[in-house]
Amino acid sequence: MGNREHYINSILAGDDCQILLDHLPRLVMLIDFDGTILFWNGGGEEVFGYRPEEAEGQKVWFLYPERSKEDFLKELKTLKNNEPVDEIFMGRHKSGSTIWVDVKRRILTLKNGNKVILGTASDITPSVETSKQLAQNKRRMQTILDTAVEGIITIDRHGSIQSFNKAAEEIFGYLEDEVVGENVNILMPSPYHEEHDQYMENYLDTGEKKIIGIGREVRGKRKNGEVFPLELSVSEVKINGELVFTGIVRDISERRRLENEILQISEEERRKIGRELHDGLGQMLTGIGLITQNLANKLDSNELPGAEEAQEIADMIKEADEQARSLAHGFVHLEIEEEGFNIALEQLCKRAKRLFNIECHQDLNCDFEIQDKMTTLHLYRIVQEAISNAVKHGKADEIKVETEAEDNYLHLRVTDNGIGFSNPENRKKLKGIGLNTMSYRAHKLGGYINMRESPEGHTILDCRIPSHEFEHFKSKN
């Protein structure tokens, strides 16, 4: 009986025969303590390409180009301590190609009491190559992320940050290790910091999207506490069944600083024009009107010709004076400086009635004080622009201006009965430069503008500003 049959009979009669039988579809070999292959089953040809008669009698390390007798003897000490060994090796196929094999070894006692090493090996080259390709793709993707100009942040369905690229580190001042695992709301100022988790829950429960798939300007918060404007777009994707959100952010602080300088210069020019209209042209028209009225009175009292024409000229000058002063108020916003925001809105609505021949109502349901003049001006200009758009583009003849305090926000709402968004051309005009300017003003105050259409087809412009921009903020109700 040859060695091969001897070992097979010894094993099959032993308590460990099931081990050999379980592994017959893969390579199974028996090795003595000198490293000589004593038994090699048919699975060896599938893995390494060698038939039993080609492999039996050879030293086992001939299968592994990076291993030697010394490596085998080191592992033998571990095996003799009854500790099985399981490793992945790079092997050499009979064809000369490189393969990756999952190798398991343990000591096996034969029926005759002799001990040998039972080794099994499976070809895992496809999975190793796939893993290497995935690792390479991951490195390539990380390189792309780290060289991207925009900050790229991924979070899971609970709002925990999963990744944070180099640009995001520069924007927010955090290192990736500092934020991974943290809730993304650490990158947000109040009140958005407190509201974010509830927003996530509402979206997951209802599917209602407020920002996902829609680019928006929001406020971010750096590590040093600085609040700044940024553009944010969010997308969602399922990876291995798990929902992942990706946010792309761009710091627009410098752009907003330049825009604010331009806006302030524009406002100063408006102020100068308004003062000139009010103090210059307005006073001149008032003087001319008084002189003309006196002339008309004299002509009338002396029953001289031209009295009626002089009176008509006096009336026209008076009307021109009133229009000039109305324009002056629009340019210089005198009521804001002298009376406060609510009075300014009331006067704005009155002028809109007179200039546009429309109904313009106000319902101001909250009291607040604004210390910063630019904050007041931004709010005033938003309402002024909304009324102008409603008349010019929406063809409205009835407008309502409302303010109310709700959930730590000032809600400033302008509703009109115009043609709404049903007309594509009107939609384009309403969402043009005027809306962009209003949105910019709102973002300067930490809020945002939302324009929508009511069920009746009317246009509603909502401006929502956090209450921390104001003092003594409260509802009148």
C-alpha cells in the first residue's frame, strides 16, 4: 500500500475523518513536521493547478514565493501548542501567475498516533482583487474629495457626521477627527442648531423636503463661534440599504461682504436723492405753490382774467409737491428714522394706496425694537419691493402686510390678489432680481424668503427672521 492510501485509510478510520471529508471540494493536504506534503487531494489542482502526483513529496513552501522553511518552522511552534493558524497568503499557481489563498492549518492525530499538519486552502483571488480595487477607488475618491474646492460633508439618517473633507475643514475650522461621529448641528448657529434634529425626524416620517435637492443659502458656525453665510445643497442616496445625506457647502462670506458694500453705497445714494427731493425740490415746489396760490387769490379778488388758470397751476404744483415728498419718503425712509418700523410700514401702505390706487392693509401683530438701522432698512425694503412687484408684475389691486411673532421668529408676510404664478412670464419676473435682492436682505439677518401661491392663486411672500436680531420681541396678542 502506497503512502497516499496509507494516510487516507488512517484518517478515514480516525475521529477526525469528517474534517477531511468536509474540505474535499477545496485543497486539502497533509504535511509532516519537516514541511513535506504527504497528501494532496483533487481540489489542489483547482487551486494551484498541480495534480496529487506533482505536489506530494515536495516542500510546502514551494507554493508560496514569499515564504521559506524558517517561516514554516515558526508557525509549527504555534501549531504544536494546539493553536490553529488562519492566514491569507500570496501563492504561485503552476502557470506562474499570482493567486491569493485563504490557508488554515491545525495538528491532526492519526489512528496510529502519528501527528501531521492538516492544511486547507481556498482560492480567494477574485475577492482580494475586488478589495484591492475598492481600496484603490476609495483612495482615488478621497483624493478627489480632498482637492475639491467645495466642502463636502456626509451624514447618516441620525445626523451624525460620517465624512468631512479638507475644504470643509478649512471652512469650519474643525479637523475631520473632531467632527466625525458628532451631530451635524454643531456646524449651525441658533435657532437652526436646535431645530435640525426635528427637521430630520419630520423628513424621515413624512418625506417633506425643505432643503434636500434644493440649493439654499444658510448660516454656518465655525469652530471659533463665528457665524457666516454659506451656500448649501443636499442630496440623499442609499448605500448598502442605509440612507446617507451629502451636503456640498461653499463659504460666500467675501461675496456677501462685497454685496453689502454695494448695497450700503446704493442706500447712501438713495438717501442723498431723497434728501434732495425733500429739502431741495420739495421746498422749492412748496414756495412756488404758495406764490402761485397768492397770485390766484389776487386775480380772483380783483376779478381779473387768468384767476382760474392760476388756481389750476397752484393745484398742480401742490400735487407735484406731494408726489415729490412721497418719493422722498421712499428714498430716505424718514418714518423709520423718526417713528420706528411699524409706523414706517403704515405710512408705506398709505403711500401705496395713493400712488397705485389700490387697497393696501396692514396687520402688525408683534412689538419689537431694532437697534441696528441697517436691520430696520432691510426689512422695510423687503416689504417695499414686495408691494412694488405685486402691483407691477402681479397686477394686484389689494395687498396685505402682516407681522407676527411665532416660534422665536419674526414672520413678515405680504399677500396680494394678483395673477400669481400661473403665468410663466410673471413667475420669471417675480423670481428675478427683485426676489434675489429681498433674499439677500433676509439672509443678512439670518433668515430667508419663501414665495408661494395660495389655494386661491394669490401670491404670498414670507420672510422669516430669527428673533435674536431684535430686542423686546413679543406678540401683541
